[in-house]
Amino acid sequence: MATVALVGGGPSALVAAIAFARRGIATSVFERELHPEEAPRFNPDRSYTIDISGHGLRALRHVDACGSFDVRMFPFKGLKFPDGRVESWNLPGWTGSRGDILRALTAVVEDGYRDRITPHFQCRVTSVNVNTGTLTFQHTDGVAHTAEFDFIVGADGAGSVVRQAMAEQLPGFAVHTGSFPNYCTMIELDQVDAGMDPHYLHGLSVRPFCVAGAIKPDAGSKTPRWFCAVGTKTHRTFASPDEVRGYFRKHVPRLLDLTSAEKIAAFAERPCYHIGRTLQCSQLYGGKAVLLGDAAAAFPPIGQGINAAMESAMVLDLCIGETGASASDVLEAARLYDAKWRPEADAVSWMSVRSLFENRYHMLRASLASRFGVSMFDQAKSATVPYSEVRRKAESLWPLWA
């Protein structure tokens, strides 16, 4: 069996670790943050609620993790829109925070695979040699260590150290980036009424684009916590709570009913993040390394980031199933994975930049495309339709999606 290092401990890394362990492959996981049970479940500045649906469901079924998600997250039932329209989700699915997702996957690791998965929390990988498979890493003591592996999986997000090493060390490896006018500021909703069902994501406004969702109650409470992502096409800041109230009164009056003065004051101080960045790689493997999730392809949020990331881990594992798990086999699996997953990553990135917040042209195209029976957003959640097929169907309506 190959020796495997997983750089990063997010959803794609944990799905990959569990999948490999089920094949008898031992992995070492290097994660710079705390153990998920010790880390906060959410970051109020950035923790918009996530739904796990079609593509994520496929990945969780692949590693038999659905039961852990049933315990730790709300069942996902669909989307509700400002005009009263409801898009129901009738398959298993879940909604909650990224922290909840990590806790659910970590529980699967600790309940069944401790003998094959070795986690290193609060451990930062500082350099990677993708040709030799050598990692240099540091724990909290600051002492540098090195280890050599047959296979390095970069699942370390948009700022990936593995991808950076590939760009520096592999001839012809290229990274293409884009930047789009897509920004987001979070607000916590603490005056939620009975009309807000925690099993749904709730669209509160189109311009600005506001989506609210719930996470399970904190310990000792029976009340879910609600968060709303307020998306804008410019970097938006506020000088005072009164300015926030004026903005909400004009654009999203519903938020005034759902938030207290305390949460509005916190929103006025909250950072506005640029989330309109894209990243695509000319290849997803090279040397002894391969890329998953955002490390392979980052894109603006359309509800598919974690779903796609976990599916990418599943696809890599399926490729290992086809080739074998020896040191030479996994390198062949990486090449096969590139051929299978890169078109999918490119397709979901393509979809994401055609659904940016507050872009009237994109909204018009989406409306017209829906009339032709090609709603990218419905189909992107499918458990059976590949992202590349959704893109192909959308492009067949040229010039709507050109």
C-alpha cells in the first residue's frame, strides 16, 4: 500500500481519508487548525449556512457517513424564495455550519478508522517537494519536521501550499485566477419568527442577494442559531447601526424584523469579504501530488463548494479503486482523476461566475433558461447529473449562457 499524506483537514480531506481507510490505505492528515470538537462550530463573520445535497450526498454515501450527519445537522428540505416559491429537496440532505460538517466527518474517523488515519492538528505544512513526496511541517512547538510519502493529497484550500509547490516545481503547471464583483457580509438573526423553518435555506432578497439558514442549537439551548449572508456587488461598509437600518429599510426590510439592535450593531462592525475569486489549474496532479476541493478549483459560492469538494475526494478514491493502491498505482489514479474531475471542476466554476450577486443580466439569463427547462441551479444540486452535463445543456441554449 502507498503511504499517503493529506495536507488539510477540511471536508474533502476527511472524506478522502475515510475512503482510503476503507480500502486499507493508511493516511496522515495535517491540519493547521484545532480539532473540530475543540474549535468553534461557526465563525460569525464568515459562517453562512451550508446545504449538503446531491453531489455531497453521493460522497457521504460513498463513505457511509450519512448517519453521523443525521445526528449533527438539520435535515435539508429545500429552498424558499422571496416570492413564495419553494424548491423542495426530497432526497437525504443536511444543512448547518462548516464546523458541524467537520465534526460529523471527524466522528466517522474516530468511531471506525483510528488505526488507519493519523491526524496532526495545529500542524502547519510549510513546504512540499512534489517530486520526492517530502513534507516539512511544524507543530505548535515551532520545531520543523520532515517526512516522505508516496502520495501527497493537497486539500488545503484556495491558498494551498501544495498547489504553490506544484506551480513552482512542475514545468508547464499553470494557475489561472479571476476576480469578480461579489462581496458578502454576515448578520446573525436573533428574532426569527415561526415562518422560518430551519430545514430550509430562505432567500430574503434578490438585490441585495440575501440567504438565511440555521445551525443546530448550542449546548443547553433548544433554539437554532440563524445567519444571513448579505451579498453585494461592491465592497459595502457602514458608518453606524442607523446607516444599517436605513439600508435594510430600503433594500431588505424583512431583516429589520429578524434582528435585534445588538445584531445590527454587530453587523455595522463586521468585515465585508470579497468572495468573487476563481482559480483553475492546468492540471490537478503532478509528481507525487494531487489536488482536491478548493485547492484544485476555487469559485464564488453557489451552494456547491463543499458538495463539489467532497465529491472530488470520492472521484479520486474511485480512481484508486480502478488502478490499485500501490505507490505506482496511486500516481496512475491521479492521472485518471485529472481526466475525470477537471471537466467537472471547470463546469461548476463556469456556472458560478454566471450567477453572481446583483447582476441583472445573469438573473435575466437564468429566468429565460428556466423557461427552456434548463435551470442550472436546480440541476447543479442533482445527485445523478454531472456538473459538466449541466454546463453542456446550458451552453446548448447559446447565446443565453455564452
